[in-house]
Amino acid sequence: MAEILFNLVFPLAAPFWFLMIVLPTWRWTPRIVTSPLIALPAAAIYVALLIPQLDVVIPAVASPHLAGVAELIGTADGAALAWAHFIAFDLFVGAWIYRDARDRRIHPLIMAPILFLTILVAPAGFAVYLGVRMLGKHRGVDGAESATAK
């Protein structure tokens, strides 16, 4: 069962990534991506994988130590659980990045590689986006009026 859910979780998230990266200005993309429910299918798979493993997961996360977490993730069930966790939260973070970048009027061509990086290694993509976001504030490209311009 873990392998089936492992193989299912990313395809459920991929259409939303496609919209944010390839069709960011399509009129339906913001309507779809603004819902936090887009991460729900991956979260549901996570829960489905979690329930049968609660007796192993709870002790590993309640008092985490490297060996215990490595042991958990070192199993097929644990790896599938971790993967579903990554996919659900990466999509949630990616959608926030997409929405925030649109609010700040950061060009989609700048955002596409950042969102792609976020798919692959979300914390790095998030960090790069925050850097771009901070540069935008200093350069006035975030769409907001600066305090000195008023």
C-alpha cells in the first residue's frame, strides 16, 4: 500500500505546480492556487500512511534523535510517509510563494525557476524567494509604494 500511495502523491500535486510555473497568469490559476485545499490530497495520503504507523512515528517525533528518525525514514513505509509530508508542505509553501510574488508583481519569468527549485528542494526555493523578495523591496519592484514616495 505504501508504494501505491508513494507513487500517487506527486501526480496529485503536479497539476498545481504546472499552473503556477507554466500558466501563472491564466485567469483560472490564481483562483485555483489561492485555496489551501490544493495540498489536501497529499495531506490525506500522509494521514493514510501515518495511521498504521502511529506506534512508530509518535515516539520518533515526540522525542526525536537522529538514529530514531533515520530508522523511521529508512523503511519503505517511513520513506513514503516522509515523501507525502514533503509533497504536501512543499506545495503549500509553493502556493504561498506564488501568491506573494503575484501580490508583489514579481515577474513570472523570475518566479518560474524559483518555483521549480521549490518543487525539488523546497527550503532552498523558499530561501531564494525570500532573497528575491527582499531585493524587490529595496528596488521598489514589489508593487508597493515606499514610505518616502508618499
